[in-house]
Amino acid sequence: MVLVVGALILAVILGVFLLIPRDRKSAYSKTVHPNVNTNKASKLYSKTEVSLHNKRTDCWIIIKNKVYDVTSYVEEHPGGDAILGHAGDDSTEGFYGYASIN
């Protein structure tokens, strides 16, 4: 029981870390905010521009039309290299699961 509670607490903490919106955009415009404490205006990126950031050392993902620079998180991802499967692409389904986005 203690393990289940501990796992749930860890999942919530990691979920909050990943769900903190860094920018707000329209459908095919994306933003990247590599530093959460930055007070600069958001920059818009096309899906093509985001697709260029598809490596372990430069990894951006799109979740619900928002772009996240997750480069610093790649090595800590609990699913290992699974995060790289959608690097530079839309990861909404992988993040939330197929049933929860439909």
C-alpha cells in the first residue's frame, strides 16, 4: 500500500512538472520556453521548425498544441528513450493516451 501511495505521489509531481504550460498558441503555431522563469513574449514556431529538434541533445515535443523543450528531461524520463519516439513531433497521444484525447 505504501508503494502505491508513493508511486501516485511521484506520478503527480512528475505530471505537474510536465503539465506546467510554458506558452499558449494556436493550432499550428508553437512556442518554446526553455526557461520557465523567462518573462519574454512567446515566439511562434511552425510544425516544420519543431521537427528539427528531434535529437537526444535537442528535444522538443508538442503536447496539446504547446511546445516543450524537454532536452534536460530526456535522461530522466521514466519511460527511457520512449520520449525520443516523438521528438520534434506531437506527443499528445503518448502523454495522455489515445482514449483521453478523443
